[in-house]
Amino acid sequence: MEPFSVVQALWRRRDLLRQDEWQELYRRVLALLQGDRPDEAARLPDTLDALQHAWFMERVYLVRCDAAPDDAAVLRQRFRRFLQDQLHRPLPEAEVFNEDWPCSLPAEDDAALRPYGVTGGEVRDAAAAFLRTLPADLLVLLQGYCTPRRRLAPHVAAAHYHGGALGLAHFGSEKHGAAPEVVLPAHADTLLARWLAGTLRRENGLGPGDSAAVRIVLDCLCAMASAPAVDGPDSGSPEHDALTPPLPVVAARLAADGDGAGDGTGSAADWRDTAVPPDALLLFARAEAAAALAQRVPAPGQIHLLTGTRSALGLLLDSWQPERGCWRGRLVTPDASYAGPTDLVIDARDAPVDGRAGLVLGELLYDAAPALLGPCLGVLGPARLQALALHEERGNDGQALPRPGVVARRAVGSDYVLTGTPLFVGDPRATYLRLVSEAASHAGLREVPWEVTARGEAIMAWRWRKVVVIVAVALIGVLAVWLFH
């Protein structure tokens, strides 16, 4: 029997652990939970292994300010508290696709493909071949894009971090789908665009005139990628099922209270037999790679973890405010699935960046005293900051449909950003933003009024110009009546 002090030592060094040490901590902790089967777990649809994995990533990897547990009983009590937050029923995941699923095209679509010299059967075969080449995380990302009610866990971190390479773009409308966006030059160098160009035999790449054919081929690809979900259960609502982790779990993390304590002992004799999922390996590797940035002196473009809170919130520093003696920046969270239309999803281009930095909330601007800034989690370069500014300036231009949980590319000049879709009435992402705002205020941050943000100033200036024009027109009308009376 190995002493529990090994777990405690690793626990206390979480901000400095190498990838192999993270794996050891993961294995030891989950091994200690193996003999415990809480009653709460029996009432949840996920397996006990999946729940234990989710607890570790949420409460051990993301939240690192909790004190090291005294013994195994404390771990088990913390795990039980996590289970009580599991109020969401996820749908079964499918990491495979059904090659036999029919992709029959209506006559008008078949005719639209005729100028390209390709038939519906050839499109179907090409789609099956393309899907076979995708790694698990990108395949699940495609499935979640085609069927928004499908959850991405346990591949959510890898899917969003590597998702830019796939080339999924946001839907423009029900009629045209994503075709008008996919054919833009900003998305040309992606797996999807290259496959579409090859399938449609466009050696020089796609153009605006190919939008109709692209829509047809994408519809076929989505039909095949999403086939396993057709005969599956249809419980839950898409706006909940697509968001990972579920909102109750996020709410518990953002809450101010910590995990409980307890008494007892435990053994981790078989900890080496515990498998570490690929998604966790990616997050552990990101933590190790970003550890060298931790002691950086705050500067614009850096993402810093907020101290004094267990919410795993960070701040992307924008500028120093000398008159206030504080840093101004945008809130950063780990939860890329909750992205809205003005947010920025952190991806592989931003490496090295800690896994606790996954989403920049574009419209949540806050001031933070220097004492509230903890370790640096990553740095966004000038090009990325410029793309973020242009993206926020465009705002919600009505070019995407509300699809909670779907993260895809959006062209910004010759570059692109990964972002979410607009919110609708009752959207759980609105609740998420409220919870994040409350957690930021509880941590001691001061919210910046919307009117003084760059986008707010631009909109207010436009409104004032509109008022001036209306007043001028009214005065001209009055003068005209007076002159010709």
C-alpha cells in the first residue's frame, strides 16, 4: 500500500506538473475512487468511469485552488458533491458513422451536380472515404455540427482546440446552409475545403459560383456522419445536449463555495491500471507546455488566471488603465462549447496555452486590480488580437443561425476565428454569461459599462449620427413650411 502523501504532493504542485505527473495524479485519484459506488451515480445515465473522469477534469484539473485532501474519504465526498450537480441527461455518443446510411439526392440536386461531372453515388463514396480519414475528435466535431443535440464529450477539448483545421463554417441560412461561407478564401486551406474541391473536381479551388453544389455535397456528408443518431433516443433539448459540460456542472464550478471534507483512508495499489483518455492527455500536455509562461509580468495580449476564486476564470489583458490603477480585459473561461457570436475560441494556433483558457468572452469586459492576476496561462499574438477586434466589430451580423454548442469558423478578412452562433430567447448560454458575470464580480472584478467598449462606442456614435440626421431633416421640413407658407 502506497502512502496517500504521494497524491497530496502531486495535488499541491498542480500548477507545475509535467504531463507524466498529471497522468500519475489522474491514475492515482481515479484508482482511489474505484471501490466507491455512490447512490447518486446509479441515478445518472453515464457510467461510473465517465463520471469519475468528468469530476477529475472539472474539480482537479480546472480548479486548482482547493486544498489537498486529507485522505481518500475526502476525495470520495468531493466526488459525491459533484454527482449532485449532474442534473443533465446526455445523449449516447457515436464515434462511428454508418456507411450504409442512404445519401439519395433529389432529382434537382442530381441535376445541379451534372456540370461537375459527378453523380450522387460518387459523392456518397467520397463522403464515406473522407469520414474514414478523420480522427475521433474531428469526427465527433463534425457530428455535433450536423446534429447540434449531440454532445462532444469526452472529445470536447481536442475537438475545439484542433477544430480550425477541419474547416467547418457557420450556417448562413436555412436555404443556403454554410455554403456561402465555406467557399471564402479564408477557409480554402482546410481539410473540408480541399475535400469539397476534389469531390467537385475544382482543381483551382472553390468559388462563389460553387455554393449550390457545395451545399448539396455538405448535406450528403452530414447525413452520413450523423446516421447513428437517427435511430437513437431523442430525449432532451438540443440547446442543452450540445453544451459540454452541462450547465449545472458549470454553475457548481462558478459557485463560491469549495468542496467538502471528510474522514477515512484509502489505497491506490492498482493506480497504474487506470487508463488516461486522449482528451485528458491533450489538456495535461497543454498545462505542461504553458507552465513556462506562468511567471510572466502582465502585459497586453496575455491571459492570466484570476486569484482568490475557484471558478477557473481568467482575463485576457487589453490595456493598463493608469487613472484606475488596474488592468482592463475580457473574461476567459474553459468552456468553448458556450461560445456566442462575438466570442473567440482558443485553438492550436495560440499554443502554448493552458487548457483552463478555452473561450474569450468578447462582450464581458472587466477591470482587475494587479493583485487579482495569477499565473499567465497563454499569450495571443498581434495577429490574433487584430482578428478578435475585427470579429467583435462585426458583432452578430445575422449571417449565422442560433445553434448552441456549435463552434465553427468565421472569415475575418483573409484570416478566420473560431466562434459560436447568436443566442435566442431562453438560450442557456445567456444563463452561462450571467453565472460567469456573477463569479467575476464575486472575485472582485469591476464590469466595464457597455457604452465605453469599442463596439459600444461605435454603436453609440452611429445612434448619435442618426439622431442628428433626423433632427436636421425635421428642421429642413420646418424651414420649408415657413418659407413657402
